[in-house]
Amino acid sequence: MTIFIDGDAFPNLLKPIVLRAINKQQIKTYVISNKKITIGESQSISYSIVDTKADEADDKIVQMLSKDDLVITADIPLASRVIDLEAHAIDHRGDMYTKDNVKQYLAIRNLMQSIRDSGELTKGPAPFGQKDAQMFANSINSFLQKYNKN
């Protein structure tokens, strides 16, 4: 298994959590972003900076992805592409995207975008905090225990 991190909006609170998991299980990890992002130093982590064009990081992740890899992203369209390729995706708050829920997440995202495009003001997600980081830590640790077969 390989982990891919969509690095452009990766919360700082998650960096030490992910670094510990990567180092503990020695999982090959790629951080893909359109600017310099540092999760931490590890022989298991490779950093790749892509062009700033829309979806460039997403496209690179999908291009490199294999079945059963894990992608960490809050980007629902990317998560949908990942699930279509029979890989796994988890968001920054610890929610796993699945075949059963990703289309629903995508539909809600598109509906909210349509509402915003019509001029309505909508609330964004609640601020990311320590509780979210803990939920993410629990989710990723559980996932890695189940799926990582070093």
C-alpha cells in the first residue's frame, strides 16, 4: 500500500499524526501539492510539486494510484475518482469515503456550489480543531491496522 496526501489544504494538526503512522509502519508516501508542503522528514515520504493549474495535483495522484492505496484528501471530486479506481480515501476529519457514500457527498457538494453560484451565502464547514484531528487519528490508525500488509 502507498499513501498519497493531497497536500494543498492539509491541516497542520494532522502532520505529526500522519508522520508517526508513516514512520511506525514504514509506508511509502507521496505528498502532492502545487506549493512546498512539509509533513516532516522521513525516508518513506516523497514530495512532488505540480503546476498550479486546477486539478493538477488531483490528476497526478490519480495517475500514480494503484488499487487499495490510500488517499488523504478533503477534495470530494478527487475522492470519487479514487473510489472509482478501487482505492481508499479519507478526509481530514476522519470520514472514509466509500462506494456507498461518495456519490452522496459529491451531490451535496455540487448542490452547495450551485447555491453559492446563484449568489446565496452559505456557511462553510466548522473550523478544524483538535477533536477533528483526534477523529482522523483514530480513523487512519484503524484503517492501517486493517489494510496495511507491509
